[in-house]
Amino acid sequence: MNNAADTVFQPLLAIDPGTPMVTHYDQLAPSRIELSVTSTANWAAKIAGLLRDELGVMPGDVIVCDLPAHWLTAGVLLGAWWAGAEVSTRDVDDAVVVVTVPDRLDRHPTDVETLLMTTDPMGRPLAAAGVEVPPGVTDLAEACRIHPDAFVPSGGGALALDGSPLAELADPELAGRALVAGPDRDDVVQVLARVFASGGTAVLVTGVGADDPSVADVAATERTTLTL
């Protein structure tokens, strides 16, 4: 049985592996990072390998993902699915791993294996970006780099997000190129999950408010078909 990540990637890879899957504009940097379907799959594979081979995540386990808009968030979401895990957007008692960012670390319990995701525009590990990693916490970008760009899952995963299977997240209206803008959104994991489940791709804009004129310029440049 295919798991959620297989179900997402296979149609896109069959159509055009070079098509953009996630594009991130950081208007403060400023920077533009674009990952093709293949590049996104490579990051997801590395993260899935880290989760399974180093942290012991098994199909059916729950991983908490509390993450902002960033291109690497897509890799974390899809990597968790590829490992067969259910992604939760809130802390739950049976979570085996929490993935978050430094400024959200204090939201979560300290007795769960924790991965910190970089928000550096270029995806540099936290230490390289001058961010201190607390003891007992793992720098996701640093730890996942040694893992292969390909991943063979150990089994499927029945649930995808917050207790819902992938099929319940899919919506034909989200199958296009979605614009997701705003600096402090807490719903990015949910939005990306719905878009990817629907066969869509995403454009993320951070560093400015959703009503900033530059967001409209990005929407026109990227030919987005919907705004979420």
C-alpha cells in the first residue's frame, strides 16, 4: 500500500519531475528559493531517513509539526508522511517527535524527541546561521543531510493529518498553484497538506503582510490560481 507521500509524489513525478512544487519568497532577505518535484522529494527522503533510521519512527507513529511558511516545511511534512507517520498540528500524548522552529520551542514539552528546523532562506543549519541549538535538541537541517536522496518506505500510513486520511484532505479546487502569504501564519502545515493532497503546488511569501503590494506581484509572476 502506498503511503501519503507516495500518493502525492507519483503523479507529479510522472507528469514532470522538474515542475516547481514549492516556491518561497522571503521578502526580508530578499530571496527566492524554488524546489522542483524532484528536489522536494530529495529533501523529503532525507528527512524520512532521519526520522526512521535515527529516531526510530514507525508507520502509524505521530509527529507534531509546528512550522511556519518556509520551503523546508514541505520537506518535513512529506518526509513525515513517507516515514509512514501521521502529522499532528497540535501536541498529543502519543507523539514520538516534535518538529518546530526556535521561536516556537517553548510551546512544546521537553520530554519528546525534538527537531529544530532552520528558517534560513538558504536552508543552512542553525549553527551555521548563528542560532544556538539547546542541549538535547537536534538541528534538523544538519542531521538530515547525511541521509540519501531516495527513500523506500517500510509500510503505509493510514492517517495523514490530525486524524484524517489523505483522501479527506483532497479538494479538486486546490489542484492548482496556491499562493500562501503572511509572516506569522500558524496554519501553513494544514494548508500545504491540503494542497499537496489535491495534486497542487505552492508559492509561499513571507516577510511582509498578505496585503503588501509585492504579494500581488508574486502572484502574477508565479501565475498562481488561488490564494489560501
